[in-house]
Amino acid sequence: MARRCELTGKGPMKGSIIWRSGKPKKQGGIGTHVTAITKRRFLPNLQRVKAQMPNGEVRYIRVCASALKKGLVVKAPKRNWKKEEAPKA
């Protein structure tokens, strides 16, 4: 399953980790130097949420946290049915 938000389409982004060595000039050193750059991925903060779709269907969707904060998701109503009572003998 793709790591993609079903509402906003937000997916993984590319970036890099920059390794530096040396002491900064502000701290009395001769400055920092980049020694290595490695690639990495920034993944979206996906949450599995039980939501009500526009056609009234209730199902689980994978949505990013920013979409939840914006209020793009309509949460499914809580089920409040009770167990049936056994007949008294």
C-alpha cells in the first residue's frame, strides 16, 4: 500500500542528511565542514481513521495528520448498540 494521503495526496518527499565535522566559529573553532551527504525520505504522518465518505459509506482511510487538523475528515458516528438480554426462565 502506498504511503499516500487519500484526501490531500501528500506522499513521501526527498531530502538529505548532512554530516558536519569541526567546531563552529562562534564557539571558538575554525568552522564546520560538510563531510558526507546521504539521501533520506520524509514520510507523511499517516493515520488510519474510520471516516464517513460523501456517499454515506463508513470505512477506514489513511489520512495525514494535517488533513485531520484542517477538519477534512468526517468521523463515523459511534455505534451504541447493546447486548441482547437473555430471557428469564
